[in-house]
Amino acid sequence: MTKNPCLSVVLNTKNSAKYLRECLGSVAPIADEIVIVDMASQDQTAAIAKQFAAKFYQYPHPDIGFADPAREFAFSKASGEWIFMIDSDEQIKKELATLIRQVATNSPHQLPIAEAYFIARTNIIFDKPIQKVGWYPDYQMRLWRSGAIKWQPQVHSVPKIIGKSAYFPSSEELSIVHHNYQSVSQFIQRADKYSNFAAEQISKQKNHTVTPTDLFASFFDEFWRRGFADEGLLEGNHGVALTILQAHYQFLTQAKVWQKQGFNWQNLSNKQLKKLRQNFFHQAHYWWADLMIKKTTGLGKLYYRLRRKLKI
């Protein structure tokens, strides 16, 4: 440890023992200090943290249910000129660790000079690194000069950046490795939990009454995006499963907003039903042709470009 740290590594934990040792082991060689803010863990999280001489704090409100509100509390405990944030189920490779250290110590590197940096992330879901379905490069704001960002308290919030930002290159060696969902049940449990938070925020932000069309679109808009625009159908079982699961999450969120509005009852007129049907088939034709353009060459590509344009 140094008296005037260049780089503080900060993370929040809650029953994080499963991957914490690998996480801390990957950042310990470059960290001048490691700051951990825990949310009342009942496993071996604290014991593992002590093995790495981490500064270990308990968040005053551990029952809040998600880490975002505790971020700023954790950052306030860091004394480094630069902060690198990592989650307890993540780890970094030596190439990325070296580049992070170079930025923090102002050593020569090829990155643009900035106060904050986004770093790509590889998500391992259902035992496979996911490259499509919108999961890669999954850039995250993770490295910044102290005071350059302010974290928002909402779930899965986007930090406010004060100053110039830049991006690390996206490659296997320079990506954070994230041990994300290990099972379908885990995905469903988290979807239920986070859709509660999301529905609460949406309900506070707008008074729009949820309609049958809104419920329908909440699923299929995400389905077209994940499965076709983000090429989820081209990633086999994993891509198909994630496309449907994530579309279901969006539907679940919208349905819970509807629930908060008292399960209001509305009917679709024949005109609305016809419009809904037309829009569905236009979207299906457009996105299927768009996907086939990526799978064909020559005249076949021209053929599907025409079909995409005409939505047939």
C-alpha cells in the first residue's frame, strides 16, 4: 500500500463469496487500495476480503435490495486519484489490468486522454460467453479520475460524467469478464426483482395509462431488437433463450406498471386490432429480411434488401 494511492479499486458486495477471491486476485496486483462496501453478507465475503487487506465497510442501509444507492458511499471511502469499479462476480485479465494501471499512473499508453473511461465486458451466461443478443461489447463506465462522475441512486443507473470520456478497445483481453446468470431460475428471480424497481420508477415518471397495445409492444419490441437487430437468433440456444427471457422481462415490467394502476380494463376496437396485426407482420417481415441479409451473399442479399424495404 502507498501513502498517496494512485488507484483505488472499489466494489460492493452481498453474499459474494462465490467469485470474490478470483475478482480480488485479478485486481490486487494493480491496486494501491481495495475498498469494499458490504450489504450485510452472511457468507465468507468478509473473511475473503481480509485475505486481500481490503478496507471493509458495512453500508448503513443494507436492506435496500440493490447496490446502486451504495455506490457513492463506497466511492467516498476511496482515497486514490483514480477509481476502478468492479463487481464481485467480475474479474480482469493481465492485459486489461496493465492498461488500467498505465492510465492511473500516467504512464505511456495509446488511449485518448480523458477523465473517465468505458471498458467492454464479456458476459458469461448459462456457461457461455455471449457475443450477440445485445450483450457485447456491453461497455461500462468503470475507470475515472476521482470526482469525475456522480452515480445516480436508481437501479441500473447511468453515471453522470464531469469531463471528457473515452473508450478502451473491445477485445477478449481488454474486456471485464462477468460471471452473469448461471441458471434460468436465477434469471427469472432477478427479472422479478428488478422489474419491481423498474415499474416503480416508471410509475413515478409518467401517468400514461397502460393499454393492451403497450403490453403487446413491451414484449415484441424487445423481441425484435434482441433476436433480430442484435442477432440473437444467430447464437443458437443461448441466443433464442435470452431473446425470449429479456422480452419477457420488458413485458413483466410493463405488466407491473399496469398492476400499480389498478388493473384498469380496456378493450381493443376492430380498427385497433387490425392496426396491431398489420404492425406485427410488418415488423416480422422487416426484421426477418434484415436478419437474412446478414446470412446471404450476392443476389440473395439484394433480394432480402428489397423484401426488407417493402416489409414483405
